[in-house]
Amino acid sequence: MLTLTRTFRRVIGRDGDSAPAKARASARTPVLETPPIDIAPNDPILAYFHAGSGAVAIDDLQLDSPAVRALRSAGVKLVVPLISQGELIGLLNLGRRLSDQDYSTDDRRLLEKLAAQASPAVRVAQLVREQEAEVRARERISQELRIAQLIQQQFLPKTLPNLPGWQIAAFYRAAAEVGGDFYDFIDLPGGKIGLVVGDVTGHGVPAALVMATTRSVLRSEAPRLGSPSKLLERVNDFLHADIPQNMFVTCLYAVLEPATGRLTYANAGHDLPFVRRGNDVVELRATGMPLGALPGMHYDEKEATLGPGDVMVLHSDGLAEAHDPQRQMYGFPRMRKLIGELGTGHELIDGLLESLHAFTGPAWEQEDDITLVTLSRSSVHGETEHVLVEFEESSAPGNERRIMDRVASSVRDIGLDPKRFERLKTAVSEAAMNAIEHGNRLDVELPVHVRVSVTDDELLIRIVDNGGGRDIPEPETPDLEAKLQGLQKPRGWGLFLIKNMVDDMRVHTTNMHHSIELVMKLAAKKGADDGHD
Amino acid sequence: MTTATTTTTADRIDEWTIVIRVRGDVTAASEQPLMAAYGQAGDKTRAIVLDFTGLDYMNSGGIGLLVTLLVRANRQKQKLLACGLNEHYKQIFELTRLDEAIGIHDTEAAAVAAAKA
């Protein structure tokens, strides 16, 4: 009932004239305003107003009521309750008549009629105002979410490390409320690399800020402190001093020596990473309290070795703890089983996400952030893949040329003959154009991911867009006659060109992504270099 | 970064022949400059020579555009010829069999001579 006095708190001067005259008079004489009168929900006067007995003469009331005293001292003589659908929604407060006479029965009847007609209109106005306030509140919340998202994205790695003999892939998708997931790669002395995956309790801006702080401390201390357990101890003490109450951070930190596959790791209460060796999937176990919860904590430090062909999967609970419509949890066992069956890198990530999608159903609203990072070691010698460049471009029209130029400059030194170099450029620009226009439908928010790598005998260019779930049409053999007769549209040469420019073309579509891999043979294999008929 | 730009100039060689010099890119975005140059051909023109000496980049969108141009030229019973293509784009013309509909010549002089034949 707090809207009561806010809506109607005017003491209306009244001289008993006809309505038009009154309107003119009130335009000339300043309207007196009472100060806002708050009526407590337990004030006895409310019973009078609710009784529906019409206008209430304040001076006649014999009530011990703070509201009555307030109304009297404001000079209010008559109060007409505004009732809409049985609910008291406002008061029409009137001061003394200008003639100083009492309000007549006719006056009261007129006022009551007016109140009965005004009430629904006032109620509608109130509802509109409430709704506007709600919209503003919602806008403020979504603004906060945007800020949280911005912070989060700002601190996630923009590029993946380039480690010869290793393949790294990462996926992060924020929940609607933006949780505090993060992952990071830290360059360490001696060619080692620090791998981080973590989760801040809570959501929104506070979680994003704690995530940013944790990341900064990890980054600044990691190169100095070689040991993962020492690093987590240090970060824990730092965070404990500053973190808001009831917030903490789970975090797994591992140091990889790429040359040997040796891994040292420590864990602050985070989900255990999986490692696939052949057909086996094991968890890397290490115990420790989450960061920031208690001071002076110690963390186990463990070791493992990732052999050729092994795959490590770092993750947050967003995937394993997702629920289906029957509230069943996706669970770690399901995840573990799937990791044993799927491929590596993006294929593995997409496979997990597809399985999640199938499990939760299409109507699922993501409950928490999902983070997946995979680290795969190339299987055997001869398959060592060296990444020349890996980058993303936005899906703006014309960016296929930027992609073409960046790929071209990355392969300039690998000794491709000039003809094949030109063909590669055309193939890359066509594939990139398809990714931008068809895969990502020119949505500049969507990136085209490009990875250029060489093995012993092949140059591989992989171009990935977000156009998953749709089939890629078979390259159409262009029929110029048909096109000239208007039977085929003049365009549609892209895939045909790509296929003819490179030695091999592999396409792969998942629910999420569509990727095309262009292959140029590097070894001087006779017949492979000039066949374009 | 390189921005996609196409410039075209149309030069009349004689009553029946014009040369359209294309510089920069030929992509789907080149429609306006290319068709504007073609628009200068007029009714009496019997042959259009596309000089690609200044070509930096052509993609499938540009090829589609050439097909559109070819359709229009055919309708007007005009011959379409090309010159100044580098090896790479010559190969693409062969692949797409555009070379069967657009006469390809090394130099502008050779193309103009062929136009009169």
C-alpha cells in the first residue's frame, strides 16, 4: 500500500463553482500540495477506507491513528478512497472548501462518483509504472551481465599456444547468468607451459572480478614459482586476504614440458582432468582445498607423463553436472566413456557437446559455464605436426582476403612452387568466403578459425566456421552452357574451385562447427603437383 | 589490410570494339564498376575485350560476374575476349571452361585483332 499517498496527495482547493470555472480557477491559483503522508500497513484508518463507505471526514474520526494526525496537520478535511477491484489503490485528499463551509452531501456524492470512475484509470497508470520500473530493473541486470561477460571474455586466452608435436583445443560457453569459469596458458621458462582451468563460485560481476584477479596472480607468480603446489599455495594466501566472503575458486594447475610430455600438477578442489591412453581413460588425482577458502593450505603435487597419442581433457563442472528434463545428471562416467571413444581436439570437444545436447534435449537452458580444454600429443614420428599459424578473423564480407594473405605469409618459406602457392591462395580465399558467407552467415560476431600446419609431407589448412548441423553441398561441376542459358545460377563455383586447386579436401560437420581441411602435398610426389584436368 | 577495390576504364578502339581495363579485384562486389564500363559499349559494339593486366585478385564471385556479363554480351550478339591474364587465372578460366566462351589472348593487340576476325 505504499503507493497510496504517492499517487494522490493533493489538497484540492474547491469553491463550489461549475467544472469549467473550477478548471480556470485552479489554473490561476497555485495548487497546494501536502507533504507525502505515509500510512503504516497496520494503521486503523485503513479499515475505514477499506469499508467502502465512501468519503471520510477526517475531523469527525475518533481514532488513535498516526495517519489521521498527519492528515489533520496537513489540513486535509475529506478523504475519498480510491478502490479498484476491492483493493485500496489511492486517496483523494481534500482540504477545506474555499467558502469555509463543510462539504455537502451533494459534494460527497459527486466526489464518490468521481473516485469510482478515476480508480480504474489510476490503477492502469500504476500498473504501467510498475511495469516500466520492472523493465528498467531487468535492463540493469542484463547490463551487469554484459559487463561480467566482457570481463570474462577479456581474460580468456585469445590465441592457443603453438606447441610442436601437440595439439591444443579449447571451448568456453557462458551460461545465461555467466559463471566464473576460466582457463589459461602461461609461457614458462625453459619452453614449459602452464595450463590452468578454474571455476569461481557465484555468478555475475563479482565472480568475473575474482576470476580476473586469480588469473592475474597466477600469471604473475607462475614463472617465478616453478612448482604447481607452491603456486597454488601462494595464490590461495593472496586470495584469502581479499576475496569476498563465501566465495572461493577451484583451480587445477599443471606444468607441461612439451619435449618429454612430463606433467606436474596440483589441484585446488577442481574437477579432475581425464587422460586417455590408448583405450583407457584415467583421472589425474590430486587433492587440495579450493583457493581463497582458508589460509595456509598445502597442495599435493603429482606427476604424470603424456605419451605419444595421449590426450588430456581439462574441464569444469558445467558439462558433467548438466541435467536432462527428468533432472538426471549427465555425470562424469558418461563423459569419461565418451572421451575414450572420440577423436582429439575439436572433434573430441564437439563430440562431447553433441552428446550433451542429445542428453539435455533442445529446450535445455545451460545451467553453468562450460569449459573444455584438450591437449593431445601427436602419436608417432612422421606424424609430428607443426603449427605455422593459428588465428581467427571475424565474418565480415571481404575478410576472406585477410585470411588468404595471413595464410600466404605463413607458408611463404616452406618451398611451395609459385603455381601451387597461387592455387593454395585461391582455395583458401574460397573456403574462407564460404565460411564467412554460408557457415557464419556474415554474422561479424562469429569467428572463422584458421589453422595452418605442416607434417613431414603435407601442408594442412583448416578453416572452421559455426555452420554446424547443415550438410555441405557436393561441389557442383559447373556447366557453363547451363549457366549461360540461365538454367544454373551464374555463381556457385567456390567448392569446385577449391577441389581443383588443392591435392585433397576434407570436410567435417558437427552440430556446432563445419570445418574444411585443405591439403597440399609437400614431398615431390610425381603426378600430385600438376593434375588439374 | 587490403580493401576490395575494382576500377574499370572503357576505351573505344573503333566503331565495333571497346576495351575494358580492369584493375584491382574482381569479386561479387565488382558488379557496379564492371557493368558500368560494359554499359558504355552501346548498340554498335560487336566485341568487348577485357584487359586483366592490372588484375590483383579474382574469386568465384568474380567468375560468377563474368558469367553474367557473358550472358548479356551473348544476348547482344557481342563477342567477349580477354587478355593479360596471368598463368593462375588462365588456369582458372580453363577449369571453369570460361576459356571456351571468352577468347583468351596474351596481349590486347592480339585480342583486338581476334575481335575483328
